[in-house]
Amino acid sequence: MSPGRRARLALALGSLSAFGALTIDMYLPAMPGMAHELQTSMPLVQLTLTVFVIGLAIGQVIVGPLSDMWGRRRPLLIGMALYVAGSLWCAMAPDVGWLVGGRILQSLGAAAATVLARAIVRDLFDGTAMTRFFSTLMLVNGVAPIVAPVIGGQLLTVATWRAMFVVLAALGAALLLAVVFTLPESLPAGRRQPARLTGTLRTFRALATDWHYLRYVLAAALMFAAVFAYISGSSFVLQDGYRLTPQQFSLVFGANGLGIVLFGQANSLLVGRAADEHTLLRISLTVATLGGLGVLACAALRLPLPMLLTCLFTVVSMLGIVFANATSLALTRHGSAAGAASSLQGLLQFLVGGAASSAMSLTGHVNAVVMGATMFLCAAAALAVLSARRR
């Protein structure tokens, strides 16, 4: 593959895989204001985030196996069209109930983009080359956490939160056109799975009993839950608890996204040269666990804000290393069913992340201690799963 084509492919697939994060992160600075305008409670506004994550999980389980049977291109085009429609629905929502409905439709479209980006990478690459390409995707994918909250924070200075969903609809439409004209089919007809339900169920059963696959998928899912606890709780913790403005919060959030990019690119340089994927994964999860413990300590002891932000950066930035290595190791043995394998990874990732967010909401008030405890426990559980041996 020529460098030019590789760069275009990374840009397209990175943008697709970033749609979930982009759709979550852009409206985080507006969540307190949304609760006020829609005359609803903070937990109900957080519910729109949880619903979106659950829709991402369920949508991936549907789209992944279908793409193994139909190819990647058709489900991707349908998914992007749903995303645009859902974004416009959210922009016009008169109350929080309608907003939840729009987020469900939006999540199903984002699910297609997320799962098929990983499956297309598995179609085209193998081994260390696949790991390095996943690291390259983090360069594009990591831009979403950097740019999205900044865009959201700046939009709030000139418009209401509804403008964010109009912008998301426009971005979805632009990427839909890009897929139509620049992204060919990556799964030839000869490599597709038979269109039978029993075959799909057998594939999922084989994946669910493959510990080599599960340990990496679960480790990635638990690490995502640690970061998702930060995503869902940080707007309330930093804005309400530490009195940051929406613009200041967006800059902090963007700096943590920059950490994902930097460490993702460091992983691309290190893998296959300084260490293998498993070693880099174990080291990054260890660092994330220590960072989560630091967040909890800073919150419990009321240490200065810069110390808390440093620990948050440590946890979040490790996602760039964890995802690239864990995803590559999980998909290595399942090239013939990359869509199903990618969808089960997405299901576990977002269900565990949604469970972590819901558990925080059950406390009644999300504060720094609750967020720190959730981040530490999830990162420690990810490290424990990676170290576990099947009997």
C-alpha cells in the first residue's frame, strides 16, 4: 500500500472510529445548561449519555455479523444515514424524552461507523502491521476528544446546545459522501460468511469461549470504563466542584485527548521494536491503575487541582496504548469473522462503560471521590483480567 493511500485510509477509518467519541464529547460542556433549558434533572441529562452508549453496544452486535455476510460498505452507508437523521432529531428535541429518542437513533448510526472501521483494518492488515495501523488510527481518533469539547465550549458562547447537533449532522453527511466516493469494499464476496442465523450464533459462541480473545477484549472494555467514568463525570466534577468554566473544561478535556494521541503514536514506534503488544499492554494498564489510585487520593484528600488533573491525564492517555494493542491481539485469530469479533468487543466495551456511568449516577451526586473510585477499580480490574490464566 502506497503512503498516500495509507494516509487517506487512516484519515477515513480514523474519522469513522471517532464518531462515537465525537458525539459523546462535544456536548459534555453543555450538559448543565441542557438540564436547565429542558427543565429536567442532571441524572436525566446523563441518561442521554448512557442511552447513547447502550445503543452503540447493541448496534455493533447487529452490524458486525451483517457486515461479515453482506460486506462492509452497504451497512456503513445505511449507518451513516441513520446518524445524520438522529443528529437532526436531537437538534429539534422539545424535551428530554425526545432527546433520548434522537440519541438512540444517532447511536445506531455511530455503531456502524465504529465497528466497521475496526473490521476493515482487520480485512487489510495482519500481525504487527495491524497493531501499528491501529496506533495510526489513534492519531486521527484522538483528535475527537481534543477538538470536540473545544468546539462545544466555543459554540456555547454564540449559540445554544442545539447547534452542536446541527454540526454533528453536517459532519456525518460529509463523511457519508466521503465513504460513497473514496472507500471501496474491503471484504470480497469469496470471504463472506453464509447468511444464516445458526452460523452467526456459532461464531459468537466460539468467540465467547476463546479466552485468548476474551482476556484482551475484557481488558480493553474495563479500561474504557475507567475513561468513560471520567467522560461522564468530569463535566460535573470540574465545572460544579472545581468551578471551571465550560471553556476551561473544554481545554482540560482536549489536553487529555492529546495524551491519547501522543501515547498512541509512541506505541506505534515501540511495538515490534522495544517490546511486543502484550508487554506494552501490561505496562500501560499498570500505569493507568496507579493513575486511578492517584485520582482517588487527590479527591479524598482534597489535594490541589493541578495534581488531580495530572492523575487524570495519566489514566486517560494510556487508552492510546491499551486500545491499539488489545484490539490487535483480540482480532489476530479471527480474520474470517472480523465483523462479529469487532462487534462483540464493542458490545462489551460500551456495556461495561455504560454500567460504570450508571453506577456513578446511582450515588445520587457525582463527585470527585465517586469518579476517582470508579476509575481506579475499573483500571485495576482490567489489569487483573489481563493477568488471569484460564484453568
